Amino acid sequence: MSDSYLLIDDVKKEFQREGDTPLRVIDGLTVHVENGALLSILGPSGCGKSTLLNIINGLDDVTSGRIVINGTEIGVKSRSAVKIGVIFQEPRLLNWRTVRDNVRLPLDEMKIPRAEANERVDRYLDLVGLAEFGDYYPLRLSGGMRQRVSLARGLAIEPDLLLADEPFSALDEITARKLRLELVRIWQATGRTIVFVTHNIREAVFLSTRMLVVTARPCTTHLDLPIDIPHPRLPEDDRLFEIEKQVTRDFMRMEEASA
Amino acid sequence: MSAERAAKGGAQVDSDRLTGVIGSDAPLPNVAAGPPASPKDVVAAVRASRRTFQGTRRRVMSLVALGALWFVASLFFTDSVLPGPASVFAALWGNLQEGDTYVHLYKTILRVVAGMAIAVIVGLIIGLIMGLSKFGEEFLDSWVMVAFTVPSVVYGILAILWFGLNDFAAIIAIGVTAIPAVAINIWQGVKAIDISLVHMGKAFHLSRASILRKVVVPQLVPYILAALRYALGTAWKIATVVELIGLSSGVGYQLNYWFGLFNMTQVLAWTIAFTIVLLAIEFFILKPVEKWLTRWRPSVQG
């Protein structure tokens, strides 16, 4: 499977503990992700998903195994070789900067020429529906709008991979629902590969082209499920409900088995 | 320009109007952004300018009330105890005609500014060390507290004993007096830094320098401003004390001189002169800078 865009190859991660055996967080996780996929990762709390995202983002090294993005092996040292956009659970905006300057922040760091950076900022703010709010300060915006700014910031660097760490879980359901539709639209428009971590089974089923259910610590693959229903999907599609029910049942069985 | 900003601030963004159209192809409604100004904008701008005017009026009212109280009180006392506003301001006006007055004011301001500079630089460094390192905190915190408790007159006396009757002693005394308060402010500021924003910076691979400059320092700004304001108030008090004890220039020297002659009118005239200078610094430098630096924060006052 050399055509994988993102390859997580037998990744193990341990944290050393003083006077104790090392804590194994990820235990031999292998995933091949095709280009342009929307992969969601679903797992119990504290199962090492954040650690995995940190490793993919080059902020932490694997203990063994490797992660390859578009042919480049990722590590703390090679981290600038691949561009990765991130969206967090909270918007994490700099409140003292305008919306526009928030989206610019990573672009300035990448030394992108001023004119191009301005053009990109405007383009991505337009894409997330905030074209008119560039000069606003974040605290004047609603929670949903701030999360859109955060999405624009993650996209504006034109990343090789977009990492989303439960980005809609802190929003009310109606807003989250609108943003999910929005994310699918933007994903289709940009063709980026997205790794989307969530606790929400319905969200995972609705969004993803592929779903990875992982076990509690140490984290391994429990279920690797392609979802072949074409986008754009309707949230009330019965086929989605069927998958959701099936995954939920399976998920609960896994939880009970580990308890 | 401020009216336009206020107008934008006044017209709170209605998120529902925006999110309401997501998923459909309807164009976004023009939500109170940029020109052309909607009537809502204009109303908000008018309201904002009215608020500023109201603020000035309230301040003037409180000044007038104090003046009236002073005038009434002065009727019951002789001039050597409590002279009335008229004679004090006449003396102040007379002083302002003399070049010497400005030399004394200038001397004191110079000492205050130099002392504050020392306090802010040293206090910032100590505060950062205490905030960023556990060792630094445990090593320094009791000393900062001790230094904070020592009466400022003691620093004045020690500085004069050690360095003599000169500007240097005054500046050191002022600086040392104000350092602990600045350090404590910055220390608390560093502790209040939102670490999740630092993680955001790391996730986008910002350099350490960028994270410090763009993410950490801006979060310290309100604490630095509070420290500056406190330092200014303390610095001028200790400056007059040191001048009063042992210098032959400055506002403190003048206060001592007129106190020796039991001339209460001049004592008050000099006090008012320097108070006006401090208010000018507050309203023409500190407040505008603060307003500009915290323009992103919606006001909590109704």
C-alpha cells in the first residue's frame, strides 16, 4: 500500500515513568489513509488520541514505527517539511488580534509574502463565511463564528493535512450541525485530507469517508470501517443511522469488555 | 475614528443571522460591517460619543464638588491652617510665572521617570523569573514580600546615607520602592497566561521567539499597565519624601521650604501643581495607551 497519503505504520508510543514500567499509550497502530480522505478517529476518553495527533504534527516522536505523510517521514526534526493545519476543541484565538490577523498568524511565521498572505486570508475567511468580519475582534463574535475563524486559520496555511481535535464538541448541537455541513462543503471544495478526532459517533458517521474506532489505552485499532455513502449526505439518511447503531453497539461492547 | 470603532462595538454581531444561512446558497446578509452605515451604527456612535461626554461631565462635577467643600471648610480656619481655593490658586498662578517652578517640577519628574524605569525593568525581570521558574519563585518570593513591606522612607534614608545627597540616591530609592509591586504584578500576570494558546502556537510551529512576542507578552500587557500605574503613584510619593529629607531641588524641597515658613498656601499650591502633572500623565499618556492596547476587549461597564 505505497499509495497511502498518510501512513501510520505500526506506531508505538511509551512514556517513561520514574520508578515504574513505561506507560504504553499507543500499541502498534497501523492505518493507511488515501489522499483526500476524511478519516475520523473515535475512541474512549484518554485513549491516546491527543498523543497521536501530536506525533502526526511532529511535536512528539514515536517510540517505534513511523508516520509518513505524502512520502515524508514525520518526526520532531523533520516537522517543517510537511504543513499541518490544526483545529482545536476551543477556537484558541488571540483575542487581541483581529480575525484577519489571527488567520494571518501562521502565514507570517511561514514567511509568506504580504500580498499573497492577504489574499489567502481573505479567500479562506470568505470560504468559512466570515468575509465581512475580518476587522472584528474575536470577543465580539459568537462561539460558532470563532470556531470558523479557527477553521480558516487551519486552512489558510494550505496544509498537507488538517487535524481536527473534537472541534465541534464544545458547541451547541444546532451550531455544531451547521458547522459539520460547512466542513464537508469546505473539504469537498479544497480536497484536503482531514483527520478528525471525535467522541461523537453520529458525527463521525455523518462526516467521514472512513472511520477508525480505537481501543482504550493502549490504543490499537478496534474497527476500521469505510463509509461509502457519497457526499453530500443528508443528516437524516437511514443508512447513516444503521451504521451509527451498529458502531454504537460495537463500541459499547468494547467498553464493557475493557471495564 | 473612535466613533466608527465604537459603532462597530455597539452593534453586537448577531450570530444567528449568519449561521442561519449555512447550508443554503443564500448570500450572507450585510451584517453591520463597514460602510454604508446602517441606522443602528449611527445610533451606537451617537450613544458612544454621548457616553464620553457624560464621563467628562461627571469628572468635572466631582471636581467642582470638592472645590466647593474646600471653600466652605476654609471659611472656618485661618490661612496658616487651611487657605481657601482662591488664594492657593493665586499662589499657584504666581509660581507658574516663575522659571524656577518649572526647574523644580522638571527635576522631580526626571527622578520619578528614572526611578520608574528602574522599577519596571528590574521588576519585570524578577516577575518573569518568579512566574516562569519554580526555583525562582521559591528563591525570591519571601524577599519580594519583605521588600514590599519595608516603609519607603527607610529606602530614602538608606539611599541618602549610602549614596549622599544627590539625584542618584533619589532615583535608587524610588526604583527600589516600586520594584516589589511591579514584580508582584508581572509574577501574577505570568501565572495567568493561557497555556492553551502557547500550545496553539506550538501546533502551528511558531518559533519560541514568536510565541513569546505574539502570544505571551500581549497577555502580560494589562499587568504591565497596572504595574506602571502603581509605580507612578508610589514613585512620586517617595520622590517628594527623599527631596524633603535631603535634596535642594524638586517639589519635595519646595514643600519642605514652605513648610519651614509655615506657608500653608504654598504647600498646597505645590501639591496641586504636581498633582496636575500626574493627572496629565494619567489622562494624556497612560489612559490613551491603555485604551489602545485593550481595544479588543468589550467593555464590562454598562
